[in-house]
Amino acid sequence: MDNGKGGVLGADVTRDTKPDDLIVIAGAGGFIGGSLARYFHDLGYRRIRAIDRKPLPEWYQRVPDVECISMDLSKEPNAIHAVEGATEVYNLAADMGGMGFIERFRVECLRSVLINTNMIEAAYRAGARRYFFSSSACAYNTDLQRSPEVRALKESDAYPAMAERGYGWEKLISEMFCEEYWAERSLETHIARFHNIYGPHGTWDGGREKAPAAMCRKAIEAIDSGRHQIDIWGDGTQTRSFCYINDCVLGIDKIMHSEKLIATPVNLGSSELVSVNELVSIVEGIAGITLERHYQPDAPKGVAGRNSDNTFIESVLGWEPRTPLREGMAATYKWIAGEYAARKAGKLVAVG
């Protein structure tokens, strides 16, 4: 995976893992997990085991020379098999999607706690050196996110706990598992709270896509149909920060291999706050189109505002996600446009 400057992304991270150590990535058939598998492959790691419950043809990325297994990790025997011989385990497996999905399917989101419960215990019993858990900004106290002019959320803002129903609570309790496995059983765990990760090779249709991909697809559909209009959930004033996938996988690597971030939740997101209306304007500029905006106030829209306070990660790592939203959205739009055209031509593409 290129860092955009002609070098390999992550080449400057200090690790004690060897090229032939086994890296296990759960959720590797999805967006972030698949990108992480490619990231470690490009760094020269020769033993990567990628696992996802989706059938192999539905995976977003199948990385050459990576062991790919279709398996449901919410079942304990599968989790035990998945981590056999693992040096590092990265758990990115979860039943999730955009706001439309996580507001409508809270039980399914909560059931993802079974995956982490099985995986962390299996990793501990297998003698894994490190365990990574992908948490979410949905774990933050929703009372602090009632205004579009939200202050950036720092890590301590998860307590007193008032996470988003379903998905957010599953993340918070799974974080606690990671903290206690370190405190009681000395399994080195690392936790990143993702803030709206986007980019190529992600979900872009079907109901699980997040706002950046949805806006790109809607603009592409508008151009294709000749109907230059777009449906926007809410009134467009909701604010968010969006983190580009290359920043995300690099951040995972840095967090996983920092001795100062053991069993310590840390934000992994951009601090560039934009409204949904501003996001649509960015997409319009990339697509070269002006869209008539139709607002849907009764549609799922999540909290009014959410942003990442990167003070902590910057102080520990001397780094934070820095890809400008306009730059990342341009790459995302180009990729989705290619997938949209391929699907229209009758080719099988993964959408979500």
C-alpha cells in the first residue's frame, strides 16, 4: 500500500514482529480488515490469516498469498481455530454499517460482543503476543453530541457512560474486556476508537454504507440518470469528521506497537469537522455537478455532532490522521465510479 509519496505506507513504524510471524485479521472480508491485510502484505509479512463470515466471492479484497477463510467467529470453536499459532490478532469483525443500519438493527450490533468475547479468550489461550480491538466513536456519551457545534471528544468523554444504543454499548463493553484481560491475565491489548473511516474498497451501496460513500454513489447515480438531485438524511447540519483508510491502517499499526497505549482506548480519526451539507458540496465539486437537495428529517441521522480530539494520540505518537477530506473523497469517488460502471456492465462487484 503506497503512502502517496512513493514509499510503502508504515515502513517507518517500529515493530518486533518478524516477517514469518502469524498475523490474524478478523473481519478481513470487510473494508478496514481487507485494507489492513493488504497493508501488512505490502510491508512484507508472509503469514497472514484473513477471516470473515462472508463467502469468499463477496469479500472486498482478496490479497495474494494471504490465507483466506470464511468462518463465523461468533462461534467459539471457530475462534479457537482462527488464532492457532498467532503472534498478533486484529479483531475488526462486527455486524455493522452506516447510521441506517446501526439504528435499525441494534440486536445484531449487540451480538458482535460474542465475536470479541470468543476471540480475546482464544487469543489469550493461544499465547498471542498482542490483541487489537476496533472500537468506535459511537462509544462516546451521546449527551455530549447534541449540537452540530460539538466540541471535539477526548477519550475520557466515554464516561459517565451513555453510548449509542446497540452498537455503541457493544463497543464499550468489549473495550472493558480488553482492559481486564491486560490487568488480570497480562494479554497485551490495544484499542482504537474509529471515527467514520472511508475510502476505496469500502461499502458503497445496499444500506450499510456510510455518508462519504453514500454521497459519492448518489452523485454518480444522479449523473447517470440525468436527475440532478440528492436525498439527504436529516437537515444537513449534522457534523462529523471522516478518517481516510490509509490513515486508519497506519494508525492501527502505530497504536498496536506502542508500549504507551496498552489497554488504553485512543481516538483514531481526523479532526477536520464538516457538516453533511459541506460533505455534499465537496462531492459536487469532485463530480462537477450541482444537485438539488431533498432533506429527509425523519430518516436516521445519529447524533447532531461528533469530532475527534487528537490531543492524546498526537502527544503519545507524534502523529495523527492528516489526509485532507477533499483529497480522500476524490480517491473514493473515483473508485466508486469505477465499481458503479462495472456493475452496470454486468460484472460482479462487492457493495456491502
